[in-house]
Amino acid sequence: MHHVDRTTPWEEIWQAMEQLVREGKILYAGSSNFSAVNIVQAQYEARIRNFLGLVCEQSLYNLRVRAVELELIPACKEFGLGLIPWSPLGSGLLGGILEKETRVRRDEAAIQSALKKHRSQIERYEDLCKSISEKPADVALAWLLKNPVVTAPIIGPRTMDQLKGSLRSLEIDLTDEIMQQLDDIWPGPGGHAPEAYAW
């Protein structure tokens, strides 16, 4: 389900999904862009029906955009859902963009704006990657894979080198020290809710 349907009751959604499973058209149901409360509602209603419910959530998640750490990741962990991050390289900002900056098309206004806003962080990030002799894109993927809730980031390699780099991320061992440096450059929300903001 690409986005939560706020106008259809969960009983009706799960009835349709159960029918699709019975007909062999799907094996599992997953969600995309759900909030933690949507996942709780879905899983609660699925359990009432003795239905498996959701098995995965696909969300925006990367070093720069970490809001899902507040509530969504804890909900996924609690209900056993795998997290499948989309935009793991932050629209290219985490993929070594300073090296490629002259090739960024001028009409990519959103990327230009984000690059301008986060230049200092990107410079620190790319310097850290150089210091450990790894490519920024590979480090960004390795960081995601270090989270046990993450099943597989959605990647979009256009070349064999990009695919090999993505596979290289499976071999990168990010030490606690490097993880802390990454947190210093790209701070998350401060932990799970409500601890991150209540005390």
C-alpha cells in the first residue's frame, strides 16, 4: 500500500488483502509512507482478524532525513516489520555530490537548494568518507544496513560501478567511533519518542 488510505476502514482493507492472498495474487502486504500510528492501527486490526498484517514499511530514511527514528522505527521493531528505506542517498546529496557538483543540472533546483543549505555537513561527511577510504554512497548505505530494522535500502544504480559500490556497502564495517562521527555530522532526532523530547 503506497500510502495510508484514511477514508477506508481497516476491516475493509484487510478483507481485500485476505482475498488477494487466497487468490495467490500476493503473498504479503507491505506499507509505504505510513506513520507509526498507521502501523499500530493496521497491525491491531489484522490481529483481530487472525491475519498476518504488514510485513514491511517503505519510508524515506537516510543519514540526513532521520525523523522515522522517533516513532516509526520503534513501531516496526515492535511489530516485526522490516524497514525498506527509499532515497537512501538523499537524492544524491550523500553520494559524493561535491565531486560531481559541476555535473548537477542547473534545473535541479531542489538539489541545488539542499546542497547550498547542507554544504558544510556534506563537506564534513565527504572528508570523513575519504579518511576511511570509502565512497560516500557506500558509507550511506552501510550506515542504513547497520540498523537491524532495515531490511534493504531501495537503490537505483544506473551503472555497473554504482551497483558494485552498493554491494561494497555490505562489507564496510562502521566502528562505533565512525558511527558517532556520522551522528555528529548528521544528528538524528535524539532517540525514540517520547524520550527524545520529553526528558
